[in-house]
Amino acid sequence: MRNSKIYLISLFFVVLALIFAAFDFFLMRGIAKDSEDLVSAKNKIADINAQLGETENFKKNYDSYKPNFEKIDRLFVDPENLVDFIEFMENTAADSQITSQISLPQFSSEKNQSSLAFQFFSKGEFLDILNFSKEIESGPYLIEIQNLNIQNSNEKTLAATFAIKAFVKPTQ
């Protein structure tokens, strides 16, 4: 009987030790998970604080950035007022000594268009047409010559058709 009491008490302590070990295991696992969550939350807070600092710095220095924003804004064609862009194209053609005709783009119903496609027809000597293309690409507007088709019109004169993509001001 005495041995059975010892076995019973030993079994009780083994079961109690296993319960404490399981409790300790789950407790430590929960602490580790909570620690990871805490570190993650602290990192997110640090990132947000850094972004907030950058935003405040940007606000403080906005006046020094403003001229650059205005320069960037002038690179884009105003879809509500194409006159300036068309005048630039016609004046550049005249300065390059070529004749010009421009077809206006067809506007889509899409409000957030990023560009407009123009067809530009011209006649002149090859070097003048080449000079014109260099001038419009280096001009004050953000454009891309997507296609250039040159055909022989007569001995000295060539006919050129430009497909031009002009990037427009983003709408607010």
C-alpha cells in the first residue's frame, strides 16, 4: 500500500509538472507572438512618424519647390485650351521653313486621358523636316513622335506625316 501511495503521489507530481510545462510552453509562445506584434506596431509607428516628418518638411519647403512644379505643369498640353500648343507647332514649322497642317484630336469620353493624338502634315526639304522634328521634341511640351512617314512629293519637296502624342495636364 505504501508503494501505491508513492506511485500515486509521483504520478500526481508528474501530471502537475506536465501541466506546468504545457502552460509554460503556451505562455511563452503567446509572449513571443505578442512581442512580434509589438515590434511590428512600433515599426509601423516609426514609419508613420517618418512620413509625417517628410510631409511637414515638404510643407515647409513648398515655396522653394513651387517654381519647379510650375515648370512641370507647363510641359503638359491643356486639353481645354489647345491654342498655345497648336501655335507652337505652327510657329516651329514656319521657323523650320516647312508648310504645315494639323488635324485636331478626337476627344474620347474618358475623363482622365493622359494624352492626345495629333496628325501633323507638312511639306518641305528633308533637312527642314528633320529640323522641325528635333525642335518639337526639344520644345516646351512633353510630346512623343510616334510615327513619321515621309514620301517624295517632287525632286526637292517631301511630304511628311507625323503622328504625335501630346501629354495633357492631369485633371483634378
